[in-house]
Amino acid sequence: MEPKTVAADPWATPPADFRYLLFECINPERNGKRFYYLGFMPALEGLAIVRIHGRKGERQPF
């Protein structure tokens, strides 16, 4: 039986349709519902990173 080969770092080249990361933190004891968004958008010279964070369920100003 041959061992399976696994890439050293599968995220060395992210998928072509990869656009954003969304992290959520929910803590019912402290009534905490937060989110953190990192978006990767094309820019004139490469990529631009867009950061948005706040409390879930509230309107976010842009």
C-alpha cells in the first residue's frame, strides 16, 4: 500500500474563486455577537484588503 501524498501547504495558491474570510464570535454569557470580515479585491496594483468588523444584527456604515 502506497502512502498518500499531501501538498505541503494547500493554501500556497488559494482557489481562483476565493474572495473573503468571515469570522464570527458568539458568546451568549456576555451577550456578545461580533463579526470580522476580510475581503480581497482587485486594485490598480495587485490586491486591496477590505476590513469590516462590528456587532452582528446592527446596520454597518460603509
